[in-house]
Amino acid sequence: MLGQMMRHLATLSVVYLLRLTNHAFFVTARSSSTATVLLATCIGVSTFIRPSDAADTTEEKVVLSAGKLRSLGEVALSERKFPEAESYYRQAIAVEPDNAINYYKLYSVHKRMRSLSSALDDITKAVEINGEKADWRIQKAKILVNLGRCEEALVEYGLA
């Protein structure tokens, strides 16, 4: 009896701490006779499983915002996990295809990976969407120089 009370107290303490830090979500599953509530943790990502009348359940995943995906990409990039960062930025582009920052972030990953042709494609798309950023044009010109396309780089330097 005392052991069970201690487990409940420990569980409640964990739930309280996770709720304070917003790192908790609840998953409910319904079987034929009982309802079970499970606590799961993750870094701000919520997945909910809705109960159904049958024993099996269906799963619905919450789509992350482009801002959250960019944040995850920045973390992955800072940890030098380039493929993971690239994946997050591509997902952000899928959510917000008209946001030039998403393409610029993807450009920074490709540049760090030394994939200059992909980096050029990304920075070109960012400049097409938002041509007012002089720094982006300069970055594009530098990539063009690295690729040996100096005349195109001169045009970009002139537009910056």
C-alpha cells in the first residue's frame, strides 16, 4: 500500500514538472472495459491518439508550424546534423513555400555541406521571393564566384 502511494506521488510530481515546462501530452486509449491514460513526453511535439469504439485506435499527428520546424533546423545545424537540418527546412518550405527565410536557411545548410549547386538554387529562390535583402544577393554572388560564374556574380553585386 505504501509502495503504491509512493509511485502515485512520484507520478504526480513528474506530471506537475512536465506541465510546468510544457513538455507533456496525454494519450488516451479505450479498450472494451477500461480507459487508460498514458503520459508521454517529447520536446514540444504533440501526437494525439483518439479513442474509438473498437479496441484498435487511429492516430492523428499534429503538423508543426514552419517556425517550429525552423527552430528544430537551427538546433540540428548547430549540432552539425546537416541531413536532419535539411529535412526540417524542407518541411518548413512545404508548410510556407512563399517564405524566403525558409529557402535562406536551407541555403545555409547546403553551403555548410559544400553542396554549392543546391545552395545556389536555394539562395536564388530566396532572392526571387524577397529581392530587397542586399546581403542575400551578396551571398548569391559569392556562390556564383565559387562556381566560376563570375559575370553572373557581377550582376548580383551590382543589384546589391
